[in-house]
Amino acid sequence: MPPDGELVALLPTAPTAVVATNLDALVLLLLGGLFALGMPRITVRGRRRFWHAWANSGLLPLLLGLAVGPTQLGWISDEASSALRPLLGLVLAAAGVLVGTQLRFAYLRGAGWGFLGRHSGSALVQFILVFVPLALAASTALPWAMALGAAGLVSACAVASTQRPPLSTEDRLPPREVVMGHVVPCGWWNVLALVGGSLALSIGFQNHELLTEQLASPPALLFGTPVVLGLVCGWLTLRAPNRDDLYLFLMAVLALSGGLALAVNAVPLFFGILVGVVLVNVAARRSTHLEGVLEELEQPLAMGTGLLAGLCLTHLVVDPWVWLLMPVLILGRWGVRGRLGPTSSAIGHLRERRFSPPGSACILLIGAAVLAPDPAPVLVVPLIAALTIATLISDVVERRAAPASEVVK
């Protein structure tokens, strides 16, 4: 006699689930091993190699995660992809803390208010040139708040710039000129882009439906929680007896930042930036040790964000109007970058300044969009396509400008 419905429901269906789980574990182990073994080879010495800019910025891990994730080959199941989302939030919050530590008041005073005002104005002009037309176009398909959030995210990606001098001029400059003329200004543009893009996601795509009645004032949670956490952690940082204890303490701070960001439905990147700003200024006397510890995490965070963002993206269905992001972003980067680019890019020629690659700041913004409430994730695929095209063309242009003997394939 055939079993009834209850018995059918109790029949073992575990083998398929076990196979899927084992495949998820195997793929994640292989990706983790590849990540751990390959990262030490991606050093400054190898930056003349064609693949270096792709791997070091996090774009290559992003494409790899997208390929093996549930949207393409399906080697990672939807359940495993969902399980990785808290880890992506943790990595983004840690990256945000790293960005926030660059906003020390002493550093800003040392850079000079004239310098900061000049470069902030240039970044703002480029931001507005992309933001205004895109916000008007997106408002026909999205509510105004979401349209402004989408335009702010894309405009931030247009402002973000790579942190390295052009190949054709790298060896002809003294090290201090490269550092002062490139890393500082270009880093300031990236700080502005990351703060602006994550703030746009926080305001434009805040999912109020997920907030319960007990959370009556979302802004107080979104902005007050990281400030309080930064104050407490900054006070505790001053009491760390040595560098090893400080390193372990900061690991706990990064984990706590990511967990709290997800708990209050905040954008982890922006949450981490606020924590980092308050933390580094409260613990100003230990800022040198603090930066030394956090700089060790810069490259792993960029590459880890790219890989996890690709694995956590669960759908590629994009409305036709969203593909407008691609030409707007590319034209926004190339159209005015040559004139408005920071002095870091002025080391090279006008063409090199215009075609500077996007860099890791855009990857962090894409990772933040993956975790943001709907419909923010639909912006991810056009952004990835635009950044891939921009990086490819920038790399080709840069290598054509550099002497043939200096380029390693």
C-alpha cells in the first residue's frame, strides 16, 4: 500500500541536500585557499603586470565570485549565498572603520583647508555632473528617495579614483613626490566618494518596513549607535598596553561594528565609517599605532569584499532603464576627469589622468549595494559592467603610454 502524505513527507530527502552542502563547502574551501595563497603574490613589485590592477582592487575576485555564485554556474547554492551575507557585512564594516580612521582632525589640519577645499570642490563638481541627470532619469522609474540614492551611488563611483601613479612616470619621480602628489589627494577623493556613496545608500534605500514599532526613531539608531560605539572603543583603545593587544582589540571592534550594523538595518560601510571617525579622534594619542594595524588589512578587505559581493548576489534581473548607469558612469569618469582630477593624477599626462582606473573604492560601494534593501541590488550588475570596461580601457591606455620595456604581461 502506498504511503500516505505524512509518510511521504517523512521519507529521506537528505542526499541532494548533502551533495549541495558538500559542494558549497568544497567551492568555498577552494576559493579561500586561492585567496590566501594568491594574495601574497599581489605586491607592489608586480603592479606592472596586466592582472595586478584587477586583482588588487578587488574587481577580479568580484568577477570570480559572480561566476561561481548562484547567478551563473551555481556552484554556490542560494542558502550558502544567504549565509555569507553577514560575513560581507562584517568585511564592509571593517573597511568602513579603515576609511573613517583617515578623517583625523590632525591630518585634516596638516593637509590644509585650502587643499581640502580645492579638491573637495573638484570632486563635488564631478559628482553633480553625474548626479543631476541620473536622478532626473531615475525618478521616472523609482520614488524620489530611491532615485536620489541610486544617483548618489553611481556619482560616488564616478568620483572614486585609483591610488597609484601612471606607469609612464612612476620611475622618474622621487618617492616623496609620489606619496605627497598621489596617495594623499587621491585618498581624499576616495574618502569623499565612500562617505557620499554609503550615505546615499543609507538615506535612499533605508527599508522602513523592516523597522518595528520599538525603533521609533531610525536616524537615532543609524547615527547614534556607531557614535556611541566609537566613543567607547576609542576610550578602551587608549588603555591597550601594547601593539599585540591593540590588534586583538581592533579585531573585536571590527566584528562588533559589523554585527551592530546588521542588527539596526544600517549600511555596514557607512556604519563603519562613523565608528572609525569617532574612534580615531578619541584615541588620537594612539592614532599612529592604530593606523599601522589597520593598514595591514587594506588589501585583504578590498579583495574579500569583491569575492563576497559576487557570491552574495542572488539575481541578475535588471530593468532596461538601469543600463543607463553604464554610459552615464563611464562618460562621467572620462568626460571631466582630465580637467578636474586630483593632483595625484596630474603626475601623468591629460590622457592618463582622464583614464585613471576606478580602484577598490568602487568595489566597496558595490558590496554595500549588494547588502542594501531592494531595489538597490539591481544597480550592481550595470556598475560591474561599467567598471570592468573602464578598468580594461584604462589599463590598455596606460600601457600604450608606458615604454614597452617597462610593461610586463
